[in-house]
Amino acid sequence: MNIAMLSGLIIFTVLLVMLLAGAPIAVSLGVSSILAILPILNTQATVVTGAQRIFSGISVFSLLAIPFFILAGNIMNRGGIAIRLINLAKLVTGRIPGALAHTNAVANMLFGAISGSGTAAASAMGSIIGPIEAEEGYDAEFSAAANIATAPTGLLIPPSNVMITFSLVSGGTSVAALFMAGYIPGILWGLACMIVIYIFAKKKGYKSTSSFKGKEKLMVIWQALPSLLMIVIVIGGIIGGIFTATEGSVVAVVYTLILSLFFYKTIKFKDLPEIFLASAEMTGIIVFLIGVSSIMSWVMAFTDIPTLVSNAGGAAARPFETHYNALNEDVKLRISLELYLKRLIVGGLERVYEIGRVFRNEGVDTRHNPEFTLMELYQAYTDYEGMMELTESMFRYLAEKVCGSSVISYNGTVIDMSKPFERITMIDAVKKYSGVDFNTVKTDEEAKAIAREHNVVFEERHKKGDIINLFFEEFCEEKMIQPTFVMDHPVEVSPLTKRKPSNPELVERFEMYIYGREMCNAYSELNDPIDQRERFKAQEEAFAAGDEEANHTDEDFLNALEIGMPPTGGIGYGIDRLVMLLTDSQAIRDVLLFPTMKTLDPKKAENKAEKAAVNGSAEDATVSAPSVQIDLSKVKIEPLFADDVDFETFSKSDFRVVKIEACEAVPKSKKLLKFTLNDGTDRKRTILSGIHEYYEPEELVGKTCVAITNLPPRKMMGIDSEGMLISAVYEYDGREGLNLLMLDDSIPAGAKLY
């Protein structure tokens, strides 16, 4: 049993047993969460961690609003404000059937709206209206049901402590927006209950025997107006931006205190200690519940998500494949944390994250390692705009804490994170640095024609959106030195992202670049299962057309979306690149304890070559190893050229021996390798070659090869390629084979071939 399952089982079992035994909910949550940590940490660490999580969970400024609103509610109850609201409710309901029960409902809506507590509203209204209803012959069960059913309306009708708590746990959702959203459902709830009350009251013959007369009506309205004015002041101030919810709660306390002490004169200063004590007791219960809930959320986040997955999705990358012997199944190492974390959002966790290892079967260079550390987080009820704000503040905070300043130096370049980060759309960036405005490009063919004009390498399967992305990689990436958010990507390269309502061809996505390097990737997450299925279908087509990095259809994830995922913002950060930036490290292997390196054991290369010979794999055969026997009957050679070339023309080609000093994969390209060559001169020569599917970069460093050195420079992925390496190409068993031409290492660099 893995640790995640074990911890989950402990929480579920202990929580259920304690609740059935009658233990308080807060205590049950705390004990079950602490016990769930014990399989992970020792006892001392568990106690310390639990205390830390409780403290961090309640150490939030916005939570101050809760005790103040509770205090305001208690002052209202003791200060006669509640009874004046009840009288107003009685005036509104008149003599309709079940008038007192209707009064109870309206009073709960008004009183609960101010106290922010359904419990406070139910207890207050039950103690005040209950005896009056009994005197008029109301059934006790009917009265209790009407009171209990309508009391929670105060949880929706602002100001509501529940909404303040929700704003906290959801990561900063606007309290003003939540308050506005609560009015309609809260009022509809109350009205629906009043309809049911009316039906039952009419059947039972409940009619009010008392009513207000002319002057009494005016007096009731006059006495209730100051209480109603508080709603206008507090809610209006919060929504209008005059003060925050926390400040509004203080205003509510001051207003009710002045009203009760000096205007109504219903409470005295000697009553205040008792009111304060009752408010503190209720606050303590709520705050403790929030604190222990923080322990449970941490346990759920701390336990690991599976590394071996049946379907590696969530990113554009080639996975490592392996065989799970115990299950006799082929599985993949995960390339992203995304699809599983989003399942947790569907399950009801509104903020989730993981810092974990992911694995991508790609090249090794200064910025890439096949195994690296990724942090992904997902937050319900926000979008990519919220992720931008989070990212900017996080990077600025980390720079100040780690480097002592938000202005840092990387590789001799000043990176200024003190200023607001630049924001630019991908199309605008391409227009700025390449001069091509893709807003005016209508078709895929038109986009491909423009790509040919600008020497941008593409594949026939590519569409307009893919071409835009290739242009960005070619002309823009290296220009993004200062922190820059590149927004609104094409839908073709963003299979898991929500479309922009204003332009369905684009999605709500951004990547942040610093020093020409992608530091993070974020979306407004696609939560439409129909659209997501269509995106997966397009990815399957792309895979069939040769895109090995395309996502595959994940039926389990689609099923989760069909259950329902709320609007969600998500983001992924490469931890290793972040560490590189903050420590001024030039290569990713400088920040890894055990980076992936080429083996020094020649037997492994021999084994790879031997396996290739057995399997007939031309790709696997292209390793530095002793020659192996291949089946010549499976080899097909292109016919020789029929046209002769004169000696003078041939002699113009400068074939030189070159030494490969460095080799790395070209970012965002599956085929290209970038070579740094010693051609016998004082300067280093750069050549790009599309042979990545046959060789890994580390295999070629130190090799002696042949290159044509007098070809004109050609831009490939924004890099000038100064020549061409010579390879042998053939067809083996219906598949293309390629061998880079390698010479004896004793031949010096710069030697000319005749």
C-alpha cells in the first residue's frame, strides 16, 4: 500500500469513528490528520509540523473579520437590535397564513445577514419568536422546522463569515464579489422557504391574532431604520471599495456598539465583558476548525501522486516507457503533474500543489535534463490572470529573500524584478521581432508560405497556430531578457487550456521568460469535457502524423471533467531553472546532484548496437560501438545521380575535418542538434543538423567529423548555421537510417578533404 492510500485510509477511518462517537468536528479533523502524518514523520516531527500547520492556517489577516462580525452579531442580539428587526419582519408579513413563521424567515434573513452566523440567527430567533408562536397555537415541530430551514440564509446573505473563510482558502477571491454573489441565492432560499411555510400554515389554519396600527407601524419602521442602515454602511462600503471586509467588520462592531449603548440604550458598559466572552468562545471554535483543517490539507498535499502512470499527459514531451512486472503492464514515467492534480480539484480540493520529479525522454543540454523537479499548483475560482499576479509576486519575493534584492545579475546581465513584469501577446511579440502580423493571416497555407519566406522550418501537419509558435521560437524567445509574460497562445499548441471568449483561435495561457528562457507555463484550465475530448482527438491525429510529443486521450481525466471541474487557474514551474537563475548557474547540471551523463562503460554501447542488429533498428544502430553485422538484403540505397558535375564546380566545396567540442539539443525542436566545432581556425563554428532522432548530444562530443564550411549561413530556429555536417543516409527494412560520418581522431581539425 502506497503512502497516499495509507494516509487517506487513516483519515477516513479515524474521522468516521470519532464523529460516530460524538467527538467535535474540529477535534476529529485534528486527531485524524495528525495520525495520518505518523507513517511519514516521527512523533516529534509530527507534533511540530501539526502545530506549524495550525498556526500558518490561522495566521491570516483576513480572518480578523470573523471575530468582529461575531461580536457585532452578539451586540445586536443583546442590544435589542434583533427584536427591532423582528418587529419590522412582522410588519412586512402582516396577517397572511403563518405570519409568525414568515416573520421568523424574514428576521433570519435580516439578522443572519448581519451576524453572518446561521447558528446565531437560529438561536436568537428561536428564543424570541418561539414562545410567541407557542402562545398562538403553532405546532412546535413546525416552528422549529421553519426556523432551522431559514436560519442558514444568513450564511449567503452578506456579511457572511463563510464567504470570508472561502476567500481565504480559495487564494484571495474578492470578498466584495462573493458578497454580491450571495444576495440572490440567499433571498431565493428565504422566499422558497416562505412558500412552503405558507402552504403548511394554510392547511393547519395558522393566522396571526395581532397586528400593528397606524402610529405603531411608523414607530416600528423608525426604530428599525438605524439597524437597516448598518447593512447599507457595511455592505456598501465593502462593495464600493471604501474599506476591506476586515475593516467593515470593525465598522459593524463600532456602529452596533454606539447604537446599543447610546441610541437604544439597551445595554450597559457592565454587560460588555459577558458579550466579549461569548464572542471569544464562538470565535475560538471557528478558528480552531480552520487551523486543524490546514493540517488535513497539508497531509493530502504531502502524500505523493503516482510516478508510474498509464497515460503520460499534461505536457508536450516524449515519455520514458517501461514494464511493470507486478502488473504485467507497460507504463510510462510521468512527464507532468497536471492531470492528476486537476482530478483533486474535481474532487473538491480548491488549492493543490506538488513538488515532484518528472521524466522526459529528450536531449541533454544546459537547460534540459531527462529527470527534473517540477512544481505545479492549481487553484479553483481563478484564471491565468490570477496566476500572473501570483508568479510576479513569488519571483520578486524569492529574489529578495535569496539574493537580497529584486534586482539580480545572471550571466553578467542585470535582471530587474522590481518593476512590473512586461506583458505581451504571442502574436504581438512575433509582429514586433519578425515583422509578420499573423492577425492578417487567414489560412494554414498562407501561414506556411510566410514560414518558407522567413526560412522557418515546419512540418506539413502544422497549422497556422503551430506556425505562429515556431515564429515565436525562431525570432522572439532569445529577446525576452527581462521578466516577460507572453500571453494568448494558439489553441493548436495548448490542448488543455480554455479558449479566449473574444477569440476562440487563442487560449488563456501565458509563459514567463527571463534571460530568453521559459521559467513557467500557466493556463486558465479547460473544464469543458466536450471541448477537451475534441482537443485530445486533434492530439491523436497529430501523433499519428508524426508528433511524438502529442498528448493521448485520457478517458479517466475526461470522466473527471464530466463530473465537473470549477473554473481553475494552473501553473507549472521548473524548480531547477529557478535555482539556476537565483544562484547564477549557467547549466542545469550545476544545480543537480546527479545529472544525467553519458556512461563511460563501452560495453553498454556495444549492447545497444547488438540489440539494434537483432531488431533491425537503424536508429539504435547509430551508436559509437564496434561494427555489427546487418542484413544487407534489407538495405536500399538511393540511385546514383545521372547528371555529371564538373571538377571545377566540385572543387568549390570546402570539405574540412572538424572536432565536435560541444553539442546540445535546440530548444523546442525535436530534430535539431546544435554543434560547436573546431574547424582548425581561431573561431568556433556553429552548425545545426536535424539528426536528433538518431543521436543524443552527449554521444557526439569529442568526435571527429566532416563538414562543408563554405556554405552561406542559414538561420534555423533563430540560430545561424554555418555549414553542413556530412552523414550517410540509406533505407533499412523500410525505415530511414542515418550515420554521421566519423573519422579517425588522429586526423587534425581543419584538414581539407580532396
